[in-house]
Amino acid sequence: MTGMFNKIGINSTAFPSLSPEQLVEAMVKLGYRGIEWRVAETNELNPNISWNAVSNNRCTVQPNLKSIEQITDLCKQANIEIFGLSPYIPVGDKNYALKMLDLAHVANHARVRIWAPFNGNGSTYQERYYQFRKFIDELLMRAEELNVQLALEIHQRTICSSPSLAVRVAEHYPHNLLGVIYDMGNLAIEGREDVQLSLDLIGKHLTHVQIKNVGYRPLAENEGWAWYWETIENGVLPIPKMLSTVIKNNFNDWLSIEDFSSQRSDLEKLKHNIELIRSYLDGDFYAIEKELVAHAK
């Protein structure tokens, strides 16, 4: 694969047992080209308990200038593009959000992932929608000044749990300032819509596509089923078919693997997943490349 069709990256959140340096080294060896870094405080990391993607994650960059400069230099030396920062910004925390935009500017204008308000807390959808819109409005001027894009992740249990709900927010803003992350795995939990319909709706707001999968297991009688993180190849989603649809829509951004399954070690997962995704994509990629070459002649 060559050119834009080789933009396979990862989200560091999915590799909690590795240090950032170990992850970059493995990425170079295996052929990954881009990354979205988890950004959070690391003062409370505990090596004496199991590493965990959410609460005890080594593969994290601290939210300060020195740490961002160091990881940016490391990735530059390794020829790896930082296409995103994932800092878990609370909706309404304007100061922290502005700080993340400044740090993203340092990281070669990486996009900044944001989440919509979560469901619950007694407020209505309308109240949370306008709270979120107000928050985005407060960030746009800085984002435009710094040439940094906000990236709204489609995420379960939020008011943007589906492509259509995410577009209801994004359509009010320029796509270069607010994009939408199409997260395949999250859609298997809540909000799944037809892939082509989703891409049509998102349009130019589409940023990167996140690849992961889930499984379901039955609970007690009359209590339904519960989801869990499954390997990409064994989950409920037809990932090869979904990727084929994405590619056929002239997608030229990052395919970001964010596999939270635990059947393999982090290093094994890195190796397995890039080989798997390449096997899914080879037919489409080479067919597209051949068509482009033939057309050029």
C-alpha cells in the first residue's frame, strides 16, 4: 500500500501496559504511521496493580508543555504523525479546553477530541444540547487562531451517541473547526446507523475512523444482554464490510485502531491488528490504486 491509503494509526489509550516510548518503538517496527495520544495526569499510576485503559494507563502523556514537546519530538524522529490528542475535557471546563488547544498547536496542529455531555444528571436533552453548543462556541475563536480542529467522538451514553445526533451539533460549525470521529465499536453499543447513510450525513465533518469491536453475552433471565470489548475479528460488527464502505467514499484520513479487547497482550495486539486491517483493506486499496493509475494513463 502506498500514499494516502496507508494511513493506519492507533489510539494510545488501548495499550495501557506500554510506556509511550515502548509504543513508538513498536509502531515503527510494525509499520504504523500515526497516533492519537491519551493526555492525562500520570501522578497516580501504580505499577503494583494491573494496567488499565481507564484508570491506570502508562501510555499517557501529561497535559503540560514539556511532555507534549517531548512526545512531539519523539514522534517526529520516528516519522509518526500525531493526528490527535485525547484529553477527556469536561464539558464546560473552558480553561482546560483552551490549554489543550494550545498544546495541540505545539503537537503540529493535532486535532483535539471532545465528548458531548453524558446522559443523566436530571437535565433534559435540550438543556445538555445547548450547554454543549455554548461550550463549543467559547472555543472556536482559539481553535481558528491556532488552526486546530476539535473532533467530536460519537460515543455511547452521550447526547451524540449516533452519527445523526453528532451531526445535529456539527452542522452548525465549519468542518475545519469541528469534525466528527466515526467510532465503529461505540456504535455497536448504542447508536448504530447504516454506514453509507452515516457517511452521507457526516460529510466533510468526518475526521478519523476508529476501529474496534464488541461482543454480547446474556445476563440473567429477562435482563437482556451485556456488551464487552471483543477482538476486531470476532465481534458483532462486520468490520471488513464497514471499512470497504468507508474507503469507497474516497476516505483519506486516519484509520485509528482502538482495540480494548484483552485476549492478547498489548504488543501482540499491535502486531495482530495491523496485519488484520491490512488484510481487510488490501483488496480495496489495490483496486482503487489500479483504477487511479489506469485513469492517469
